[in-house]
Amino acid sequence: MSIITNILKNNEHRPYPLPKGNWTYYQEWNRALFLHYKVPYELLRQLVPTGLQLDSYNNDCYISLVAFTMEKIRPKQLPAISFISDFHEINIRTYVEKDGKKGVYFLNIEAGKLLSAIVAKCLSGLPYEFATIKRADNQYNSENKKKNFRLDVSFDIEEIILEKTPLDLWLTERYCLFLDIKESLFRYDIHHQEWNLRGLKINKLNINYHLKNISLSPNYHLCHYSDGTQVISWNRVKL
């Protein structure tokens, strides 16, 4: 059984059915670090298009910083080209809903290769920017000189979480992303196996991300780590 066939076959964990039509892209989101923050609704509302409803968990809104390594991203009929397809990424996302589909909306998204950032932005429409990103086994460091954004984190990876909480699932199991381009809303549907989450011990965290009146600080609410997941995506749909 091929990787793609196996991914598509295992879909019982999805909150809504697989999209119709053929998938268009394959990618891997590997060695992922999640930092989750509670944020005030009123401040978050200013950052998200009015056509998207803010999703909440027990009346709390969240922003998450996700730092990972993108690998093997490629169109369906073409091979991956490592000098473009493989790069470190940091995205800051929040949780939204539209037309009964719960997904994510990116407030900021950075790639560690300039060429990858340019290509990803052109092909996807997502607001990729270049940042200098370096990582080792237990460290992740980045600097976005344009915005003066920085991340310097070291951590220890712990055991697999065998029993995820409802909040763990709410924060990580999202199967579409929304974006706005020139006042129009679009959706990308995605599919992957359920994230295998691990515990995470943060040893050092220096962070400087400012999104209007929201600043991410070392005082995060929850953190996770995952070895990664294999992802397929479909064409962009205008809403």
C-alpha cells in the first residue's frame, strides 16, 4: 500500500468527510514544536477577517506558534526538489470556523530559505516571509529582521502522550486552512493522520513576536512536540 493510499484510507478521525476531487500536493511537517497561548477575543478579532468566525475552547481563544521542518513538498505529478522543498518554518496561527468547517488562519508565516518563501508565497498565496532559521535536535532559533521577530528555544522531548485531552485534539486536529487575498476568502482542505504528540519540557524560551496588540511571551499556556506527519492537500477553493 502506498503512502498516499494509506493516508487517504485512514480518515475516521476527521471531523468532516474528505474533500471531493483529486489531491494536488504532498508534504511532510516534521519535528514540530507547538506553543499555545490564550488571547483575548477582542484583540484577536482585530487580526482575523470578518468573514471568519473565531473558534474557541471553553470560551477561550488561542494563538499557536508552530515551528517545524517542511520536507518533500511537491505537486502530485512531480518529485520533490530538496533545495526548495525542504526548509524550516515558523507559523503563528489561530483557530477559526466557516461554513461548518473548523480550521486555522495564519497570522504570520516564515520560511528559513528565501527561495522557498518566494515560491511558497507565489504558489499558495500564503503570506510567507524569509527569516533566518536554525535548528538542532533540541533547539530552534530564528530571526525575522524585517519585523524584528525572534525565537530562541531549547527543550527536552518527552514520552508520547497516550491519552490526549480534548484541548490537545482541538488545538492540533485541524483539516483546513483559510486565507484572504484582496478581500476574498479562500480555503485549502488538507488531510493527515492524527498527530502523535509528545510531552515537551521547555528549558529556555526567548520570544519576540508582536501582532498589533498581542505579544507572545515565555508565559505560554500549553506546549507539545511531534515527530511529524505526512500531509496531502487539495486545490484552493474560493468562498
